[in-house]
Amino acid sequence: MKTALFPLVLMFFVYSCTAEQAPKPDPGIAPNACDTAVITSDYIMTTISSKCTNGACHKGTGNFVVSDFSTLAKLKTYLNANEALFRERVTGPNADMPPRGEKFSQGTRDSINCWLSHGMPE
């Protein structure tokens, strides 16, 4: 008799587990990549150095002294005073910087925007 009840009991447990409903998801705001991304200042400086401080541009000499990106401190000083202009010209949809060569990829522009949005963390 015990062996005859075992399949019935087992079937009951299997059915009861599959009939449960999962809890409804939280209707809050879904996180995006920028919410969880960790973009470091080292990454930003490497990126800016590769495109902006090479040649005669933005390295603290020549015609572009007003926008000196040669150090993190100088870049942050510039960004604190000119963030909207920087976003427009470097990371915006109609970005025109750098003026020569290949522009930043969309992923790089998104990373820079994310770093700016998080307050330029170290």
C-alpha cells in the first residue's frame, strides 16, 4: 500500500510546485547600463589623451590653451565650467570633436556621458 501511495504523493508535490505563480516584478524604473557601469577617471583620461591631447590640440600649449585636457585636474576644471558645451561638441549626436580623424564611438561617448553624469568619479 505504501508503494502505491508514493507515486500519488510525488505527483501532488510536482504539480503543486509547477502551479505556483512567480511574484510580479517591481514596477520601478528599470536600470540602464549607466546606472551600474563603473567608469573610472583613468579610462576617461586614456580616452581623452588618445584623441584630444595628441598633436597640437588641448594639451595646454598653442591655440587651445583655454581647453587644456593634459591632466585630470585641468580636464575637470574645464568640464565644471563648460560641461554643456563639451557634451554637445564631444559626446552629443552632432559631435564635431575631434575635428580630424575618427570620432569617438557611440560606446565611448556613452561612457564619457555616464562618467559626467556620475560626477566625474575617480
